[in-house]
Amino acid sequence: MMLDRLSSYVQAHALWNTNDRLLIAVSGGVDSMVLAHLIHRSGYRFGIAHMNYQLRGEASDADEALVKSQAQRWGVDYHGKRVSIDKEAENVQEQARALRYEFFAGLCTTHGYTHLLTAHHLDDRVETTLMNLARGTGIYGMKGIPRKRGRIVRPLLWAGREEIERYAAEHGVVYRTDQSNEGLDYTRNRIRHEVMRPLKALDQNTLKRIEGSLDFLEQDAEVLNGLAQARVEQIGDAKVMKLDPNEKLLWAGLLYHGFRDEGLQRSEAAEMVLANVGARWEKMAHSFIRSSRHISLLPKEPLVTFNKKLSTDEVCELPMGTVTCLEHLGGEPSFDLRNRKVWLAMLPNQLPLTVRPLHESDVFTPLGLNYSVNIRKYLLEKGASYAHLRHTIVVCNQAGDICWVPEWQVAEEFKWQKGLEPIVSLSFEPNGD
């Protein structure tokens, strides 16, 4: 029965393919020993990994011996490692978790395992939800343990603890019991013994109904994430979300769900709503920065700079798009409101043009004005985001004067005027448009 349900669960959620190579994290307890037994019976290719933390002396060594002997009995690869952890430290469980997942990740890379299987089950999922609620959480914490994250897969989330124990008894699965799980020293143990047991005693179907609720929460979380992600625009190697003034009450939620995968915290999303233009939030590989109408996500890695020459009847290929320069043969041009095609007053001695990235100190006189402005400040006032600025280019004449900022504005001194010759025609086609 459990074997059939496992197969159905794997197929329904596309957890892995039959030709994948699986690594099972086995502690020696009933949960992981039953998982390994089920995977062995299913005929998948797999190996077993065990980490001995040496926290329980001979008991830890006996766990290790059991797991190793079972792997040898089945004729599958066994990967074991011993580490030492200070049992008096406050964060013993966190240390152990970090060490084992580092070990497992290395094994997957070295030995070509496509997925890491852990034996988390339905009780664990509900316990995790209760723990997160007690600490304070949102929808992602309320849905509990995910069935899949990266290469980590949890194929027993549908099975309750009692069902797993019945399977072990019926099929003679040998396992060891960690007596530390019976104490009340850890928060999870207290929830397991003082909350879960009375909860399950209310009704034999309570856990399954909670599972259904958690599945709904998981679906809702995916919908929320998808809706928020749809608001995020990719601009080259940067990302940006526009802040609609009519949705101000939703900004914090949209930002959190939209950039959660990039490490944005709820508290930071709330700060961004109230922050001034130019406020920054630093992460390991990127920064968030606030403009008047946007939040931008910028890589800390600088862009590769370039200075490309452009004469008439030439095309300039750039990382962000293509600039084309043609000689204008007369007639009145049609104006492009997107500023992707322009006509400029340009003498032959002002060629060739130079196309380059926007610099911090760049200035020009925008069309219609009689004074110069810093281009970055000007564009920010026009509603640009910092992601846009990162990928903005400028076109300069031979003397280095900026005559056009593609997609934004023409310089006043190079504007088209009727009857004025010669005129050059410039166009910009952004990549991915």
C-alpha cells in the first residue's frame, strides 16, 4: 500500500525520473530506514549517506553501523562521515543541519546524484507549521516543509508517523530509536509531545485535514509568488518592480513576494515603502535601491564598459541593443514618442559618433531647455529606475558632446529643424523587445 502511494506521489508531483540517481539521507531512525526500504523495493538507483555527530557515544556508533550494514546488504553505495559538535552549544541542531547538508551537497556533486531524499513526513510538516506560527510567520512558513527545493526531495510528506511505524513492523524494517527525541529540551519535541498528540487524539482524520489545508496554503503561496513575479521586469542583468501609486497598501507585500527569492525580508520590504529616493539595502551579490517609482535589484558586479564608433550607414551592436546610423536624405521626419528613432542636426565633421554607457557625471541640455542637467538625475525625475540607468547608453559626437540618450531624450543643440541640413537618422532597437 505504501509502495503504491509513494509511486503515485512521485509521479503526481514529478519528483524525479526513473533514470535519476538518488541519494538517501539515512539516520538509522524508523522514518529514514522505511524510506530507504521503499526506494529499494521500487527499483530506483540510489546510494545511502549517513553522518555520525558522535553526540550520543555508543548509540551514535550503533546508528552508523546499522545504516552501513543495510547498505552493504542491498549492495548500494554507502557514504559515511564522522564530525564532532559541542553538545553544550545553544545551536547544536543548527550546526548539525548545516554540516549534513554541506556533506550531502558535496556527495551529489562528486558522485553524480541528481536528487537528495530526506524522510520528512506529514507529522514533521505539521510540526514545522506549528513551530513557525509560534515564532511568527507568513504564508510560506505556514505551508510547512516543501516537497521539493532544488535537488532536495521529501517523498514521504503524505505519510503519518503511525503509518510509517506500521510499515516497519509489517516488513521487518530494522531501525534504531533516538532517546533524545523523547525529551522536552527542544521546541520541536515539546510541540510533538504536548501539542501534536492531543491534536491527533481529537479525531483520527485531523492530520489529513490539516494536510489538505497546508496543500491549499502551498497553492496560494505559488499563486501569490507568480502574481508578484509577473510585476518584476528583467532589464539586462538587473530587475525592477514599478510601484503603482494606486496600490500603495500592497507595495510591501508585492515587493516581498516578488523579490523573496533574492533574499528580501518582510521588514526590508516594509522599509522600502517609506524610504527616500536613493535608499539602498545591501545583499551578498546584489543591492536593492529605491527610486521615486521603482525598486531596483542591481548586481554588484560592474558592467563591462565599451566605446563604439558609429558613422553613417553603419550598425553598432551592443549588449543592450542595436544602434543604426543613416544619412537622412530630406523630407520631414515622423517623430517616435518612444525616442527609439530620431533625426539630428549633424555636420560631417562631427562624425564618427561614439556610443557608450551612461556615466555618473554625464550632462546634457534636454530638448526644450536652455540649461544643462545631470542625465542620471534628469532621468530619475522623468521616472527612470536605477535598473534602467544601469543599462542606459548615450550617443556622443566626435567632440564628446552627448546628442541623444536612446529611449529618453534628444539634446537641444542637436534637434531637427526644418530646412536645416545635413541631418542624420539614428535608431535604437533594444534586445528582447
